[in-house]
Amino acid sequence: MLMGALLLELDRVKLTARLMLLALVVVLGLYLMGDYDRPGLITIAARASYLPALITVLIPLRISAMSSRMVHEAGEFIVHQPPARRFAFLSFGGHIFGVLLNIGGLLLLMHVALRGPKSRAIDDPVRTIQIRRISSAVMRGFSANIFWSPLGLGLNMLLTLVPGTSWTEFLPYGLAAAAVSLTIGWCVDYVQSPKMQSKSTRPGAARVWGLFGLLAVLIAISGGAALIETLFGLPLRGAMLIIVPLFSFGWAMISQTGGARVAVAGLCKDTFTDTPKVVNELAIITSAGLLGLIVSTMIPGPAVAELIVASGLSGSGLAIVLSLLILIGAVLGLNPMIASTIGVSAVVAAGIDIAPELLLLSALSGWAIALIVSPATSTLAIAANATDHPPIVAGVKWNWLFCLAVECAAAVAFYVFW
């Protein structure tokens, strides 16, 4: 069904997504021609099908949020903070907007936050400094949500690969990692940025409540899904596919004027209209997930185990190397979803003795950094386009110290706690 939809909307699929689909066809052909477990493709397809399903149910949530006054008030509140607090609020805002709206939240907050600096003269040095700080804050906050977000694609994908853990069990580790990443981002900005005096408007009380409202939305969605998981024994991933659409329609009925019937009809119409627009995102995510799972299946587990044993790596050492390999591969142009899926699946298939939480954190730490510096990610492409700077500048030049600090902090944490 998904492939049929992609074929029908092929004219909307961009070159990058077409290349990903072509690579998937080639790898699938090699798999079928080789001596591999063909019935295993059913399991692979079942695992990979969750991500496009999640993207689809997030469409009405994104529409409800983007049309909500609360979201725009929260954005204005974040942007109009005094300079001393602006980076922290922008980073936190990028985090929350990213959890709720995914890439749409990054687009929205980046657009709102950069209006002021872009109004300055091109040769104004303050303009460049503000653009750098704003884009870095939003990207760093956005990337940190990969560690714990129940709506995120990364963690949901990896949880299907690592046996013996669930989202609720991993949540404390993910929240701690996100908090460390956000704190490091603020510290690096404090060290790198000159102290400037700048006028700022005092946000109104309504905008403050807009930010609190977004936090309430996030807690309600996460709590509702966790409740369904607890009461009915349904995995959280399945619970999300139920709670998100219900919440989306409830949000639309509360925030829109004209009555519940008008709000629901309008959301259904907008969802039907906007669904073809995400075909490019669906193509990339689906092909990346399938590529990673199929390639990891083609890699012989015993050979991976022998290689790891021969290298002398185990536990924290293996986690650090895996994180670095994912990051290096992403910087060289390999989609971090593919690299993470291959790495985690290969370690699991080889039967390496490593704590599930450590394995997840190692992959997610490399993936989170890759979102900021890798040309293969849409986050950096959006930031480069929004700032009018090339990806090498908006990514590596402005964030290399932050990425190095996060990787070092991850290595220390791996050694200390495992």
C-alpha cells in the first residue's frame, strides 16, 4: 500500500528520496538473489512499517498545532526573551516544538526566531552572531529530543531492534541524556558568544501560558500513551498510534471556532490535503529503515562477534566506537538512521553482551550529533536554508565544539555508569 502511494505521488519525490528508493531496490534484489532468509522479509517489513504509520498519524497533530494560537504565542514568548536567557529558551523551545511537531517544529521556530536578525543590515556583525546563536540553539534543542521523545522516529525505530527494554524503562536514561545535551549546548554558547546589550520586549502573560500549554500537551500525550500501555498491555508504539489521532481531533475541537463538527471536518479535509505533501519524508524514512534492517540481516552475526572480540572492545568501549562510527558515517553522507539501524542490529544479532540502555544511548548520541553536522539530514538542510549559510558553516563551523563536548560527555558517562 505504501509503495503504491509513493508511485502515485512520484512526481513529488525529490532526487535524494529517489536515490534512497533506488538503493533500497538494489539491496532488496541482492537479498532475494542471495542465500538469505526470505520469510524474514516479513519481519523486516513489519518492523519498518511503524515509522511511516507514525508519520501519517502525526499529520493531523501537526495541523492542529500549527493552527493553534497557543503554539504561536509560545514561539513569540521564546523569541522575545532577554539576551541572557534567549539561548536557553530557544534551545528548550526547539526541544519541545521538535517533540510535538517534529521537523515542522524546527521550521516554525526557526522562521519566527530569525525574523529579527534578518532585518538587520547584511554587513552588521551583530546580525551574523545572532543568526549563529539562534540557529545553533534551536538545532541543539531539537536534536536532544531524539533521546526520549515518544513521538520521535529514532528511538521508536531502535526500540524494535533491542530486546529487553521498552520506552518507559528507557525514559529515565533518555531524559538524563537530553538534559546533559541541553546543558552542554548552553555552556558552549556561554563560552563562545560575546556579551552584548540588546533591547528586548517583555513577553506578555498570555505567551507564558502558551508555553505552559505546550508542555501540558506533551505530558498529556505521553501520559495517555503510557496509561494505555499499562492498562491494556499494548506496546507504547501501538498506543501512540491510538492516542495521537484522538488528541489531534480533541485539540482541533477545543482551539477552533465554529463548533466540534466544523473543526473535525476541517481537520479531516486538511489532513487529506496535506498527506501527499509528506510523501518525500515518507520515502526517505521508509527506505532508510528498510535499508538498515535488510543490510544488517545480510551481515553475518558470527563475523561481527569475532571482529568485536578481536578488537578487544566490550561494554563502554564498544558503545563509544559505535557512536563515533554512526557520526562519521553521517558526516560522510550516510543517513544516520541507516547507520544506527545497521550498527545496533549487527551488535544484537552477534549476541554481544552489552546493556540494552547502553546500546541505545550509544546509537542515539551519535545520531543526535549527526542531526546537527551531517549533510545527509534534513535538519541541517533546513538550518542552512533559513540562515542563508552553507551547511558546512551552519553545521560544522558553528557547532563543532558542542559536538565534541557531547561526544566526550557520552564517553565519560559510558565508562562511569557501565
